[in-house]
Amino acid sequence: MSVVLSRRDVDFLLFDWLRAADLAQRERYEEHSKETFDAVLDLSETIATERFAPINRLLDTQEPVVGEDGKVVLPAELSAALAVYRDSGMPAGVFDAELGGMQLPFVVSQGAFAFFQAASAAASSYPFLSTGNANLLVEHGSPEQVRDYAVPVIEGRWYGTMCLSEPQAGSSLGDITTRAVRQDDGTYRLFGTKMWISGGDHELTENIVHLVLAKVEGAPPGVKGISLFIVPKYLVEDGVIGERNDVALVGLNHKMGWRGTTNTLLNFGEGLATPGGAPGAVGHRVGEEGQGLAQMFHMMNEARISVGMGAVALGYTGYLHALEYARTRTQGRVPGAKDPSAPMVPLTQHADVRRMLLAQKSYVEGGLGLLLYCSRLIDEQLTGGDEAARTRAHDLLEVLTPIAKSWPSQWCLAANDLAIQVHGGYGYTRDYAVEQFYRDNRLNPIHEGTHGIQSLDLLGRKVIAGGGAGLATLVGAIKETTTRAAAVDGPAAAYAAQLDARVDRLVEVTSQLWAGGDPALALANSAVYLEAAGHVVVAWIWLEQLLAVGDRSDAFFDGKRAATRYFFAFELPKVDPQFDLLASLDRTVLDLDPASL
Amino acid sequence: MSVVLSRRDVDFLLFDWLRAADLAQRERYEEHSKETFDAVLDLSETIATERFAPINRLLDTQEPVVGEDGKVVLPAELSAALAVYRDSGMPAGVFDAELGGMQLPFVVSQGAFAFFQAASAAASSYPFLSTGNANLLVEHGSPEQVRDYAVPVIEGRWYGTMCLSEPQAGSSLGDITTRAVRQDDGTYRLFGTKMWISGGDHELTENIVHLVLAKVEGAPPGVKGISLFIVPKYLVEDGVIGERNDVALVGLNHKMGWRGTTNTLLNFGEGLATPGGAPGAVGHRVGEEGQGLAQMFHMMNEARISVGMGAVALGYTGYLHALEYARTRTQGRVPGAKDPSAPMVPLTQHADVRRMLLAQKSYVEGGLGLLLYCSRLIDEQLTGGDEAARTRAHDLLEVLTPIAKSWPSQWCLAANDLAIQVHGGYGYTRDYAVEQFYRDNRLNPIHEGTHGIQSLDLLGRKVIAGGGAGLATLVGAIKETTTRAAAVDGPAAAYAAQLDARVDRLVEVTSQLWAGGDPALALANSAVYLEAAGHVVVAWIWLEQLLAVGDRSDAFFDGKRAATRYFFAFELPKVDPQFDLLASLDRTVLDLDPASL
């Protein structure tokens, strides 16, 4: 059975570096201890390895289909694995004890859930989406809504979805056209079509809670007119499931990867069902009218961090697969070897294979560090000792979130590409797992805000918000690290100097971009900015890991040293031409006439 | 019907830039003219667009299977398309007229064949492999072997394969173990297993000519012991097909992409057939014993250039698909737009989408230029006016080949990645073509010599061969271009200066790497060297294209200007940190203990 994720690395990052065990001293987590955190990680690792990983290929080959009765057919093995997950109590992870939750720190929960994401992106999506759904309701729903719709999800009995996109409106949510019509009883009836709805229909649970963005009639155009609604697949009365709501499965999307997760086109209010004797999907408004997008964005940081973690998990498990292959597969001889009849050497003896493995290691362990760091910030934002600590965590999180979502989506996908390459021809076949990881991970740069969207968020909003408070906080945090590193013997001081130079450049370039006050010019090369900022941040995360290693030495710690060395030698310098380009306020893309493409 | 490849670009590169029509003045091509070249391109474009492109998705979904009778079942539509190709006479393209060939220049043939590669990588592989097979036989076979085995392939009646790899020996061909046993009648009997054999079995043609590397008993170990054999699927006597040879299909490989091409594991001499009453696959030796790898490598430049062209073609058609989508799909509004009820704008109005399209354009048109340039060198090597011209072409080709194979495999795959991204969620579905291009193109960095192999070939052999003659010739050619460009008004002179600086750096770094005479140290980061050299070369190709545009202006020519500008602003500067790393003789990868991975 393959290792899905390195437990030692998760433990090192969580407990050695981020001191997650200390969180048990805080009031919210006082029922916990290092032992309960370990138990959660043990359980997750076991279930993920024994129940999720073994069915991951099956979920790829036995794609969801719509049966003759119109119901979605999924492999029985998926239901079985998800039942084990449900029975473990893990769906209740981060939720409040009073809702039946385990009240775990977010960082521990994310570290544990990464095992499931690594074992099977497709299987883990059902609980993943449901957690986000319940989270949103707990934050913004009425007590009755929480009781009726969030608690069954927290208990793992129902699943939930997020219905944002429409066929004509993906990134541009202001242009959704799904209508919500007020009824005399305070409910709404929804009419419209939602696209890309993962987990949008299935028989895995007895009900599905759709959270749907729609516009109430008469609402203002654009994002200000968007409201949020609970639209259950089956109506619920006093906790009892009633008649079918008017939500119809129109079709399943057939994707390149991530095939085991149903992804659907749903029609609301098509009239296929007539709840209460009339067509229209019955919906319950969450909070006030017009607050839909704000409510959704309130949870966006957590959702994007979880997507980033999914990208890391796929990259990480691909790396471990490639490493195992490279250690056992023999091929050729090292340069300069003269005896052609000598035995072939393991792939790891070839420098370029080591390069490919070390690159993967630097991406996936750097990414895991980044995502756990951000997860720790979410806990700090919630439970930090004073207002200043919570504000600092909030500000850092704001600026780090687009990076935490995008960087792993790019570089851990690159890791999956290298994992295939290490396998040679075998890696290109479906007999090995790595090609599926590559296909699965290709989704991550698209959903939950594309790279382009993230880059506009970072450069157009986050680094300039509050007069640049977010960026200043980030720079302060990095400088705190480089100051510590500068005092350490060995290469850490040199890395600190290299990082300081790039952080200064990041600040300088940000000013240069915005100096003219022209958003179109400032944002023209925002994707390049996002990439450069991402590499600076991950270099920082590596320096942090190196400091956490200290002077300890064994294969694990030496590996951390090697990956840090790699990242500073091979990766960080890539930002220099990117900053040069940005600083030149290059107009190539801005001025381009689309007709000449 | 979608455009598979830009005919205007092919025409521009072939005739405007490379002056391919002038080749008709040479003796070998004297039966030809610009008109016959045009006719070949017209025919190829038509057949590729009308017969190959429409079945490309079908070939992906209806993968080859082995029927109950043990025969490979392929879609009838594939046979039909290939029959049209055969009847067009195109299989005879570059071959001598005396063999029934059209005696076309290689550069015209490659330009024409690119349409097929763009329309369907899988369908075009059958004739592609067969051409390489017949080429090798024409070069090294006896007149009888050419008559019996090459001519039927040139006529398109049979297909051919290249049987090099074995399950335990992929990149390391010296370690193959297939045995060839001499028979009294001068033939051999072969025993062994060959892996990754594309077109290894099917019913598309009445016979299949396998060209097989094997070791004659008693041969020296390593590559020196390798001989080349013709092993037909059915024995041939006086041009008549006879009994079944002892070549057995063991299994089909199931790949991530490129699914329409059968890829097989073949057993030779398993005893399933007993030709002449005895087990063992009957083989006919080509040339002398021990010359197998040299013979194979003699054709390697052409084969690798064709693989590079395949990568370009997939990237190019993906770009055209993305461009068409981006011009018609509307989404959101440009930064600063205030009216949320204004109509949505086409994707091309978004700067980041333009960046993604322009990047693709720079990769695929740069790649196409590079591959056609190399193809033109093959003609020059064969028909150049004097010995010096032929030697220069040969030297240039030697050093450019690993780049021509690898650079498009990396960057035109990156183009396919961007084509998906431009499509957003739709690009991730199998309803759109771009995800298949991405999966198909992922093979190209692996087969016909991996990136790692190409990088060792470039840095370990090509740039140091003949005391650096190849590199010197390349530098001379680039400097000739930059000298011309420096005299031109406008940005060309600035580009020339930027390129000159990088070319000088390439030469300097090459010396620095080899200064110590330690191959392990020199080659430790060879993949980085390959990437840097590739970007320098493609920048040169772009400067060449810009010079060919001159002062003409329309959407096409302005697009060439924009892509050149993009490549020099966004891409070429990436080589600077790569050269810095190489110049530092970085030992991170060399010193890495595999245990710490």
C-alpha cells in the first residue's frame, strides 16, 4: 500500500514548526491536547490510506452516469468509503461542540484532511464541499437554518453544494441570472440554471443542501443584487424530509480528471417537481437580501486555502509515488561509467532524476508549509490572544490567500508533471497513478477563482487594501524570519539576504505598478506579479522550515536542508526577470490588438 | 469546422522566410515548383481538416481493444481516413522518384505533414512511424530489402514500426536483451520482448514491417552489440505475403492520451507461430552486425525533428481553438468599468487572457519556425550547393536537434495548458478539444528520448563535438541574424543586442561548465542548460521572423511583431537566472543523497 502523504512531514510542520499543540491551551480548544490531535491524524491517515486510496483509480474509470430512473449511479465502493469517513466523526471536525462538532483547530483539521485529499481528490470532494457549505450556514444562517440544514451536514448525514456559476457567468458572478421570487410565506421560489455544481446530484445521502446565489426580482444589477438561498433537494419540515424540491439534474459534466466527483448542470424551477403544488425551487434566504456575495466571500479564504491544500496533496502524493518508483526502478549507468555489462543503477543515481525529485519535494513540502501556515492564521484570527494578534492574522491571511490558492495549483501541478517524467513511458500509462494525479490537479488553477482572478485579487485589492497594510504585515513577518536567519551559522544567513533583496523588490515593484494610478496599466501583468510574489512567499516558508530544523540531522532533516538549498538556488532567482518586467510597466499585453492574435 | 493550423503562417515561414520555393531550382527537386508545393499543402490541409480532425475525439474515446480472435480492433473511421491519406500519395512524400516517391523537399513535406499532426496526433502516427521506418531501410537496407519492405510502405500499403525499447530498457538501449540467432540460410531468429511499440499490431494494413534492435549471440555488451533486423508480421517471398511470423501481441498499453495509436508489448519468438516449421521470429539483418544503434541514430535527427513538429502541431491547434473561444465567449468587464449592467465583453478584452493567448502564439509560432528551419537544414545537408554549405547545415542540425525535440515538447505543452485555462471550466471538460491536446502532447517530452536524454545529448555531446564546432556554427548563424537586425530601424536592433548578450553568455557558460573536465559536474544541471539554450534559439527564430516581416503591416504581420515583443520581454530574460545557476557550477543536485529525498 502506497504512502499517500508523509506523516512525519505533517507532524514536523504542525507541531515542530507551527506549535499547533500549544493551541490546546486556548479556551476554544481546551478539550483538546497533543494526544487528541495525534488521534485525529492517526485516524485520518488510516482511513485515507486504507479506504480512499485503494478506490481512487476506480472512481476515475467508473465515472458517474445517470441511470434510467434519472438518478446518478456511483460505485458502491465510494459509498462505503464515505460511510467510514462519516462514522469516524471527521465531518464534525472544526465545528462548535454545541452543534455536535469536535471544535478542532483549523490547522489540525486541514492537516488531517490533506490525507484524504492526497488519497482521492474525487472522494474527498463530497465532504470537502459539505464542510464549506455548513461553515457558511453556521456563520450566516439563522439558528433554525443551522439546526435544519447545517447540523445534518455536520453529522455527515447530508451533503451540501455551492451553486454560484451559471453557463454564461463563471468568473463574472455579477452576471448571474437565476431569479428568486418572494412568496407570501417568506420563502422564495428560484428559477435558473447553475453550472459546474460539484456533488450537485447523487444518492450518497438522503438529502442535499444547495446554497444558491440568485437575484431577487428588482435587485440592482451586478454583485450588489446577489442574495444567498438554501435550496434543499428535498424539502425539510421539523427535521423531517418531505417532498421533492423543483431542482432538476440536467446533465453531468465529463471532465479530463477528478472524474469521481459528480459535476452537474442543475435547473432550478423547471417545473419537474411542484413542491406545495406549484413549480419553482423553494428557497430560504440566508441573511439579508443583497448580501449573497459578501457572505460567500466571507468564507472564501478558508475555501481557497482548502483548494490550495488539495493541489498540494495531489502534488505530494505524486512525489511520493515518483520517489518510490525512482528508488526501485533501475536504468542505465552514471556519466563516465565505462563497463556496459555492469548492473543498471536505480533511477535516483541519475542527477537529472534527482533534480526532478528535489524540485517536486521543494514544491510540495513548500506548498504544504504554506497551506498549514495559512490554516494556523485562521485559528489565530479566531482565537488570537488579543485584538492586535487577530488583526495581524487577518491581514496576513488576506494577502496570502490568493497565493495559497494559486501557487500550489501551478507548482504542485508542475510536480505532478515531473512525477510522470520520472516514470518515463510507464508514467504516461493508466497502469500507474501519476497520470491521474496530473489530470486531477489540472482543475485546481480553474475552480474557486482562476489564476487570473487570483492575480487581480492580489495586486488589485489585497496588497493595496488599507493603504498597503496587508503587504506591510507580510513584509514584516518575512523580515522577522530573515532577521532570525541572519543570526544563524551556515547557509541560512545567505538565504536571508537573498530573500530580503526580493522582498524589498516586491515592495518597490508594487509601488511602481500603482504609481501612475492607472488600474489597467497596473494590472496588465498581474499574473506575473502573482507568480513572483508566490515564489517569494514560498522561499520564506522554506527559510522558516530550515530554521525549525535547526542543527538536527537525519535523512528527513537533511532533506529539508536540500530542498531549501534547491529552492533558493533554482527557484527564487526566477523572480528577478519577473520583477524587471513588472517594473518596466511593460505594455505588450495591454496594447495588444486582439485582431493580431 | 475548426482551423487545424494557420496556412498563412506555414506559407509565410516556408516561402517568405525560408524561401523554400527556391529549392525547386536544385537538381533533386527540379520536377517541383512553387505550384507543386502549394498543391501538396492544399491537399494536406484539406484531408487533415476534413478527414482527420473530425475523428480525433472518436479515436480518444474508442481506444484500441483486442478482439476475441486476438486481433486489434480500431474504429472504421480511422481506416477510412488513412485510406484517403494513402490514396493521396502523401506517404511517398520525401522518397526518391525511383522508389515511387514524390522526391519532395523535407521542409515542404514537414510543413504539409504538420497539418495531419495538428488534426490528429493519433491518426497521423501510423504514417509518421511508417515513413521513419522506410527512411531507415532506404538508407541502410540492401536493394532487395528496400524493394521487399520499404517500397510497400512508401506506397502506403504496409505500415512500419520501430522496436527499440524493452520493459527493462527504455532510455538505456545498451541493456536490451532481445537475442538474434543466426540461421544457416543467412536469416536470424529473434527472441525477446519489446515495449512501447506504437503501431505494433493492427489490421489497418495487410502487413507490418518491424525494425527491431537485438543482440546477436556472442555480441559485445552495451550499445556496440546491437544489430538491426527487419521482422515482418507476415513473411514475404518475392513480394508475396506468406505465413505468419512468430511475433505475438502480448498486450496494449493504456495511455493518458494519444489513445488512438495502438501502443503494444510484443513478444518475438514466443512460439505462437512456427514460420518454416520452427519457433522464433524470422529476421533479416540490415547492414552489418553491431551497427544497429548507429543506423538508428543516423535517422534520429529527422525522427526527433518530426516529434518536435508533432508537439508544435498540438500546441498550435490548441492555440487556434483557444483563440476562437476567446473571441466569441463573453465574460465580465474590463478593470475600471463602472456599469454592471453593460454587456459582457469578449474574453480577448481581458489583459490576462491576451497574455495567455500571446504566450501561446509565441510558443507555437516560434516552435513552428524552429522546426521548419531545422527541416530546411535537412534539405541543405542533402542538396546544399557545396561541401561547406552541407557541412554547415549538418553541424547546425546536430546542435539544434535536441532543442528542436525538447523545446516544443515543453513549451507547446505549456501552450496546451494555457489553452485550457483560456476556456475556464469548459476547457477541463471533454466537450472541448483542448483537454485532449494537453493529454496527447504530454507524451512528447517522454518518447524519442526524454528531456533528460536530450539535455545530455546537447551539453554532453553536441556543443562540445568537434572542439565545439556545432556550437560555433550556431553562434555564427545567430550573430549573422543579429548583425542584420542591428541595422534595422525600430525594435529589431534592441532585440539583437538582448540576444547577443545571451548568446555570448551561452558560449561563456558552456566553457565554464566544461572547464573542470568533470562530466558529472558539467552535466549535473544539463536540463537547465537545455532550457536556457532553447529559449536563446527560439528568440533567434523570432528575430528571424521579425526580419522577414520587414515593414509590412496587417493583422498577421502585426501579430508577428507582438509575439516577438512578447518573447523578448517575457521569455528570453528567463535564461539569465538559469545561466547564473549554471555558471555557479551548483552542486545541489550532484551532492544530493537520495536517502534524504
